[in-house]
Amino acid sequence: LEKLKQKLWIEKRGISDDSSLFSILLELREEVKSVEAQLVAAQAAYDRLTSPSSPDSVVVALENVRNLLYDITRDDSGPLFDKVEETHELLNAVETSLNKCARSIDGSSDSLISVLEKVMCTGISMEMIDGIIADWNSLARKHGISPYSLPNCHASLRDELDGNVEALNKLPEAENAERIALDNFSRACRELSNARVDVASALSQSVSDILPILGLEGTSFQVNMKLRQGGFNNPYYGSDSLGVDLVDFLLLHKEDNSMMIATGDESRKAQGQGGHIELVGSSGEKSRVLLAIETVLPGSIGSTCNGFDSDIESENA
């Protein structure tokens, strides 16, 4: 029982079956069973000595001997009488020893049966232990594991449960951190978008001023900025979108400088007046626009011509 009290439910990994909690429980059962058997044997020994109702008890045998001695002689004196009396005295001594022996087995606080009963007074009965072992085996079969591994299985399930609870407790904090990060990113996107609008306006004016020098009189270049769907409130809108800005490069002629972005068939109808440069611009016009952009922003061609350089190469070919 002391070993059971000192044993932890959650055991260390790799512990042997012989020293597991379940093994100690089985050992306790055997100990209780053994003490119960010892108590039964002690009670039987006491009854064999002192029970007047048992024909095999020592006290009955002693009384039978006395009765037989009484039948041997009726005289009050003589050698035979003396021997019978001597035998009676020896029987009295045997009876005294028998009583001492009986009290040693049961009859005092330190008797054999008292000691065994104290050992039995653990607060745990054999029925209780058998019930625990039966429940233990049933739970082990439910999980499909050895009963010796049940504490470690319980520990794993508890760790998983505690981990889920901890994650749920941290979820509001994580969601709040996500909102803050999204707000910060949206604010940064707004600042970047405003800066791009300023750059687009300045670039449009500067390139348009250079185009007449390059032989494109009456033609202007316009960088048009617009927001993606989702805008600043959802800069992650769409599966492949990051940021908020979309850019269109327009090539407009003098009579159509007020034209806004056209899409689909309308862009093809407007090719004579202007539109998206990749749709209405000739290879020569695209080359001049790229030269003007490189003049205004040296080294920028690599970042601006990727959208229509393939068209230029095909037309030149």
C-alpha cells in the first residue's frame, strides 16, 4: 500500500511493466488476498483449540480425556488414585497452556488475529480492488492498449486536451493581433498608394512633355491608378492578389485627352484616338514612350516594359 501511495499516476516513459502502477495494484491485491487467507487460517486455528462445538478441537479432546480418567477409578486413595490425580494436574497444566495459546491467537490487542486485522484495515477491500482492476482492464480494452500503458495514454490525452484549451484561450489574443496587423498593413498600403498616385501624375506629365520632341506631337502619356476589388479594407482580396493598386498605361491623342480607361470591344473602337498602350500603340510609339520613361526615370525600363515588350518584339519582327 505504501508503494501504491508513493507511485505517480503519470509515469515516466519507458518504465518497465514490473514497476508500473498497474503492477503495484495487482501486487496489492495479492497481498490483501494473502492476508485474508492468513486471517482465515488464524481463526481456524483458534477454533481448533477452543471451540466446544467442534469434535476436533483441543478443548473437546481435553475434556474427553478427563472423562476417561474419571472412569478409571472410583477410589479416593491408593496408588491408582495418585496416578490419576497426577495426570489431572498435568491436564490442568495443558489447559493453562492451551488458554495462553488461545489468547495468543485471539484475545488481546497484540494477538495474532488482532495483528492481521490491523494489516487488513487499509480502507481498501478486496471487492474494491477487484472493481478497480476490472474498470482498468475495461478502459484499456476500449483504447486497445495494454493496461500497463493506461496512465501514459491518459497523460497523452490530457496533454492534447490541455493544448486545445490553451489554444482556445489564446485565440482572442491572436485574432486581435491579426486585426492590428491588418490595420497596419492597410495603412501602409494607403500611404504607398498615395505616393504612387503622386509619382504616376508626375510621370504622366513629364513623359507627355518629352513625346513631341520624339516625334509624337499631339500625343500624351497617362499613368492611370485604380484600386483592386477589396480596396484598403481588404488588401489581401483574391487568391493571387497582394496590395491594392492596379496600373493602366494609356496613350492618348490630342483630340481625346479626356478619355478614361476603355475595356473590351470599346478599346478597339478607340484605337484611332487612344487607349491602353498595349492595345493601340504601334511598335514605334511604344519605343518612343519607353525612351521617354527612361529619360525621366533612368534605369526604370526593366520595371515598366514587362507588360508589353513581347508585343514590341513581335511587331519589329
